[in-house]
Amino acid sequence: MIDRRFFVAGALAMTVAAAPARAQHQDLGLAEDDGTAPPQRRWMMEDSYGNVVTNEDMLGKFTLIYFGYTGCPDVCPTTLSVIAEAMDALG
């Protein structure tokens, strides 16, 4: 019976000790996901042919921008292969 009392007292002490941390929790103001992407800032970059591409060029299209293959001889080619397969599957 004494062991049970110590267990209950310990659980109560931990609950009381955690209360200040819970009280300091701040609402981060995160909204629930409504399934739409938030507005993005304007960007521009060059494609592999030297043409300027902006986010306006991508409106209404699924877009994947991958910054790789600059210094990773092992992982990046594999990743690009996986991306190519996914793009083929998507049509």
C-alpha cells in the first residue's frame, strides 16, 4: 500500500511541476491547413538553357524546384532519378 501512495504522490508532483511549463505555452497562431498554398513572393532564376524563369511562368502548373547536384556525387543522381520517375508517373 505504501508503494501505491508513493506512486500517486510522485505522479501528482510531476503534474504540478509540469503545470508552469504548460501555462507558458503560447499560441503560435498557426491556422489549420485548408488545402491551399499560401501566396509566395516573386522569384526569378535561370534555367539550364540560360532563360529567365519566374513564378508567374509556373502559375497553374505543378512545379518542383530541386537544388542539387552541385557537390554530391552519390545522393543527388539517385534523387534526380527518383524525381524523374515520379514526373513520368504524373505524366
